[in-house]
Amino acid sequence: SARNNHNAQPATTASNSTTNNRQLRLSLSAKKHQLPYIQGPVPLCTATSHNWIYPTDDKYPERTYQLEMSESAILNNTLCSLPTGLGKTLIAAVVMYNYYRWFPQGKVIFCAPTRPLVTQQIQACYNIMGIPERHTAEISGRVPNTSRKKIWDTKRVFFCTPQTLVKDIEEDRCDASKIVCVVVDEAHRATGMHTFALLPNMIEEAGAKFRLLALSATPGTDIKSIQAVVETLKISKIEARTEDDPNVKRYIHNREEEVISVKQPDVIKILDKKLLEFVRQPLEILRSVNAASRLMGDSANLSPFAVMKAQEEYVNRTGDQRMYHTFQALRTLVDIRINLKNHGIQYALQNIARKEMDARGPLRTTFHSNEFKALKAEMQAAAGDPTE
């Protein structure tokens, strides 16, 4: 599945170009690739848009695969998959810098699920591409809401977690129509009800025309999970390199790997079994009205993606939107189960807390039931912090 309905810059030629002591300028040719630029709310700077810049000096010697992946990411909504330590950070910095150049009135955003990853990218943008610090800002929940509005209005390049970005868009602190580029790190998380999965539609609905770059060392364990990321983030091209790729292999250092199997704690199994009973409630409602023909297997194996596709199939087949909140309840509860098993009790509780604020219909009924409140209290006690 491929889409490319955001800002499409004229494409890069493969010709040689002049080099200064820090950057390599590569010319652009619209005729060769015929990728039209779609005008959005943010004007394109015609003085800089005839080329794109890639760094080259002794500290950052040119690697063919990085140059190729940077070019692809500039021209397409791209999923870049590279083993850890092989330079995804540089590729992100190149893309961010060029959209920073091309759209002086736009916002360029780097999103990562943890603050250490955010900090790593900040240093890359300063040290590799030389984006001025006065134009950048790191935004987190520690920054007061009143200050965040001013930061979004006055800065141009932002580093934040997806939760912060979604909240600031929802509460009108960030004008999403001005976003021209978004980089999503750890993009394999962009499935189900994860905050990453909400971003593309939120930004698109604001009227923005933007480029999206997704980064991941492990985009998925199978074709189905990778396809879910591709569809959610509206990816039009996948650039993947493995340790066996000829252009990558020489940069791989000798290392030893040991697989350590960690047994799932019994408390997780107990809580998961109880959560599964709540999953079955909206599932049975959907099955009773023939709305779950794609969900007839074992309910323990459901995924948020499968629920989403079942909802699409049902609506396309019947035109009936009345089961919308029931599908959403099922999808949310399935996602909470996956959070619990993959990331632990605390993460699952955080997901529940986020969803409780705007729950509607059957999901709200479930969250407010005495049975679910009892399960939540049990999870809080198991997590070791009943006040969380």
C-alpha cells in the first residue's frame, strides 16, 4: 500500500555536485522524476528549493546507503529501516535540515517515545547539520502550557514525544497546519491506538502538506505488522538495509549476540486473562449483528489492526456506522492487552488513563463498571504504586 499525498519536492538527480568544507549540495530536477510540488499553507522558498544539502567532511564520511536513503526520504514518505548504530540519526537530520531551509515559515518536528532519543536527535541536528539553536526547542510535559504556546509560535524546529505533540495540537497550542516535516523514531510502535498512529491524520486534518519520515531498526516481525505501520503512517516507500548489505557490511563491528528468554510473570498472565473477558464483551456484540466476520478466530489472538480492518469491511459492506463506538471499544481493549503483555503493567495503566478521558459508548461503560475498576485497582497494586 503506497501513498504520497504530502509535500512532494522536485526530485534529486544523481549527478556530482560541488563540495565545501562541510556540506555537499545536490541539484534537483523536476523533469526527470516529474514529482509535482503541492502548495500547502506554508509557502516554499524558491531561493533554496533548487537543491538539497547533504553533509560531508572527515567527521561524517559519506556512506552510500545513507545518501541513498536520505534522498528517498526527502522525496517520499519513507520508512527507513537500518540496524542500530548505522546512522538513522544522520538521515533524519538531513531531511529535517532541508525542510527547514525550504520552508522558513514552517514547523519541522522530531518525535521519539523517550526523552533520551529526543536528546540524541537534538545533538545530531546541531552537530551534523548546524541548525541554529535559536530556532529549535525541546518541548515536554515539564514545560508549562502557557510557555508552550509561545514556543510553538516562535520556533521552527521541535523535538518532543508524540504524546506532547498530540496534546498541544488538541489544545490549540500548536498550529498543525504549519507542519511541513515530521520524523517518527521507533516507528514500529505506530499501530493500534499508540499516539504515533494518531499523528498523520491529525496533521492532515489541519490542512498541512507535509513529509513524513519513519525510522526503525525493527519495523515489524512479519509482513502484516509492517503493512500496518505503512498504512498508519501513509508511507509510500520503504528503504531497508540489513547487516548483510554490501554497502553496510563494512561498517558492522564484530559483536556477539545472546538471546535471553524472559519468562512472563504469573501476575501478567492473571491480569491478561481478566482483561480478555472485557475484550470478549464488545466482540460478542459485534458477532451478534454479523459485524465481525473477519474476527471469528480466537479472541486471544486479536490485534488492533485486525479490528480496524474488520470495521472498514463492515462499513463498506453495510454503510452502517452505528457500531462505531463498539469497534472502538474492542480496538482499545485489545491494545491495552498488548501493552500489558509487551510493555508491562505500568504502561498499560498509562494507556487506560489516556483513554478514560475521552471514552464514549461501550468503552465508557466498561471503564466505569465496578468490575473494570476492580481490575484497574489490582493492576495498580501489582505495579507497586496504588496511586499511579
